[in-house]
Amino acid sequence: MSLFDSLKSKTSQSVSKALSNTEKALKKAELNRQITKSNEELEALCLQFGQMVYHAGVAAEAEVRHFLESAQAIESTVVDYQEKIKELDEVPEHEHESLATKSLCAQCGADILPTQKFCANCGAMLQSDLQAE
């Protein structure tokens, strides 16, 4: 009889586990359904809110115009800042001579000055030093 009792116990445990897993799956499915429903409600609220803001904006044209003017002023300020950055990136006139005398490293192609003995980028010995030896 112990074989039948053991089989009955294992079967009972398997059925209990299957029922427990089924209950969990059903609960998860219900929660996912509620999440979907809530997201749909939220989407509908967002649509209504957007329509309300749109209609209020049409009615409050002066406020909208002020907002747009403020936004344009900020955009203009950003453009000014970008131009100042470009100015900072430009090479001053007194540095144009040193740029003209620059050459390129034969190993890596980095800019080098005639006074350099080694490339600052890759460390290669520069040709001008090799010719002097």
C-alpha cells in the first residue's frame, strides 16, 4: 500500500501546485487587464486635457502670444550663445601663422609644429629630427 500512498501524495501535490499556478496566472491576467483599462482611461484623460488646453489657448490668444514671444526670446538667446561658442572656437589672427607652419605626423596624421621632436598624439619620432641626424 505504501506505493499507492506515495503515488497519491505526489499526485495530490502536483494537482495542488498546478491549481496554485493557475490561480496565479488568473490573478496576473486580471491585473494586466486592469492595467490596460487604467492606461486607456489615462489616455482618454490626456486627450481631453489636450483639447481643453487647445481651446483655452484659442480663447486666451494674448496669453498664447506672450508665451510664444517668450519662447522666441529664449531661442534667440540660445542662438546668441551658440554664436559666442563659435567665436571662442575661431583661431585668433596671431595664431594663424603657427597654423600655417604646422605639418602632419607621418604615423597618425595629427597636427605637429616644427619645434616638436615627437608626436604628441602617438609618440612617433618626427621626420625633421631624423633628417637632422
